[in-house]
Amino acid sequence: MDIPKYLQIENELKKEIISGKFKYGDKFYSEAQLKEKFNVSSITVIRSVKDLVKAGYLVRHQGKGTFISRSRKDKLVRLSDNEVFSDKQE
């Protein structure tokens, strides 16, 4: 079974985001750039981008554009040791 084009685009864009090509807060491709890059219609691009927004990879601001989300999704998080103090009962 073939993978739908919007899902192929979504997966490719997700790889670019995770790879570090974009930093958190960077402006993402415009709809026109994505249409040209993947040679697809607006509907296909919009669906891919909406899914990435829903998944937490992107955030859209009306009149400003689409940006890389600052969420921690798929980003390694370093945990540190916590020192635990016992309750002293007097």
C-alpha cells in the first residue's frame, strides 16, 4: 500500500526538524516554498503542516508565519541526580 503524499511530506519535514536543521523558534518554510519543494498542491502542504502543528513540532502565528515549536518533543532531556533529605523528627 502506498503512503499518501501528505504523510511522506510530513515525515520528511519531521526528519528535518529532528535533525537540527532548524533551531527552536526559527521560522519554517512558507506554504509557497513547500509547494515548490515537493511539487504538490496547497491542500497537500496544508494538511502536512497542520499535522505537524497538532503533533507539537510547529506553531503557527497568523500574519507572521510558521515556526519551530519550543516543545520538548523528540529532544533529549538530561536528568540530574536529586539529593533527597530525610525528614528529621524532633
